[in-house]
Amino acid sequence: MAQFTILATEGNARRGVFSTVHGDIQTPVFMNVGTSAAIKGGISTFDLRNINCQVELSNTYHLHVRPGEDVIYKLGGIHKFF
């Protein structure tokens, strides 16, 4: 189960950590959007690791339409599909 813990506040701003089964995400965070599980704009997985990318947001509707959940399941889930 995911959990959000506030580490510090100043006025309306807050800093925290969002803990998931896949690891911790420090907030605030820039969240990449991966339409159909792909980051657009010519940035590679290597580049994302170099800049310490913490999270990618994938649109489940797009993945449902193409390639479909059957394909993703057969490939071992969304993380392996990436």
C-alpha cells in the first residue's frame, strides 16, 4: 500500500516522501508522462537514470487501446513492457 509522509512544511508548501511497493518518491517531483509506456522527446532510459528520474506516469487508457492488457500481461507486466 502506498503512503505519503510529510517531512517539512513552509506556508502552503510541503516536502514529503511517497512510499510505494516499487520504492520511494521524493516530493515535490517532476513526473514524466509516458504515453503508451514511452517517454517522448528523445530522452533515453540511460538519460532518465542519469538524472535520477523517480517515476513515470503511464496512461492506462492508451495502454488498453494499444497494445492492450493481454500483450502487457504476456510480456510480464508494465515494468517489463517498458
